[in-house]
Amino acid sequence: MTVDKSLIHEVNQSLGRCILHSGFMEKFYTNFKASHPSIPPFFVKTNMATQHKLLKEGITFLLMSAGGSAFAQTEMKKLGVRHDPSHLNVKPELYRYWVEALMKTVKEFDQNFTAELDKKWRTALQIGIQQMIDSYQTPQKLA
Ligand code: HEM
């Protein structure tokens, strides 16, 4: 399943506006960690500067994958394995905190944010999120 490319384009532009502000990724992790007590312990040993760069890439892959990019779909598969029960063990119920923290941060940073754009973001994210949850429930080895 893929999402209409013009929707992905709009969401990508919104991401671009957010990332222009240097504090975007930092604020996302502040919001994410504050959203549920089980989140901060995951990141105690994380180099957050590196993580900010990796997540920027990760969100781009997630959006490109929803738009139908085969390369991004392979990258999403790898991310699914990284978060599965044998690796980071990120339980499916934690993804909604990730989405809410991201949307809260986008709302704060994108000067063109609207309720309609919020909906578009969520539509674009949904496929990749479901893929990560499926990887958790049916862990796969990478080919
Ligand atoms: C679709 C949503 C998510 C995306 C796109 C995403 C993306 C990423 C990326 C790109 C990395 C770096 C991978 C690498 O090390 O090569 C990563 C690592 C990580 N993610 Fe996620 N993630 C998501 C959801 C979550 C959630 C819900 C949690 C829950 C706490 C989480 C916890 C972590 C942790 C603990 C790491 C490793 C940090 C470290 O290396 O110390 N992620 N994630």
C-alpha cells in the first residue's frame, strides 16, 4: 500500500520547514521522553546528537517508503528489525507516543501548520508505523 505522492510531497515540505530550525529534533526527543515514563530509559546511553541525524533520515525513509520508494522500503525493513523483540524491543503500544510527540513538535515548528496538514502527516506516517509494528509481531531476518 502506498500514499498519494502529492500528499507525501506536502508532508515532506512541512518536514523541511521544521528541520530549518536547528532545535526541531531536540524538541521532538524532549516531547517524546515526556510523553510516557517508559520512554526515557530507552535513551540513557544514546548519543543524542547522532540520534537526531539518524531520526531525520528515518522520518525521510518512512515518508519515501509510504510514497512507494523500494529503497526506502528496504531501509524501513531494517528499522523494523532494529526495533523488534530481539533488538531494541520497542513494544507496539509505544508508537502512538512517538506519533503524538512528532505531531506536537511539527505543530510547534511549522509556521504553515493546519489541522488538515496534521491529518496528512498522520496518513503519511501510518503505513510505516504499521510496518514497524508488524515487524515486532512477526520478527523477520534480513535477506
Ligand atoms: C516509526 C517510528 C520510529 C522511527 C522512524 C524510528 C527511527 C529510528 C532510527 C532511524 C534509529 C537509529 C537506527 C540505528 O541505530 O541505525 C532508531 C533508534 C532507536 N529508536 Fe527508534 N524509531 C521509531 C520509533 C521508536 C519508538 C516508539 C521507540 C521507543 C522508545 C524508539 C526507540 C529507539 C531507540 C532506543 C533507539 C536506539 C538508540 C541508541 O542507539 O541508543 N524508536 N530509531
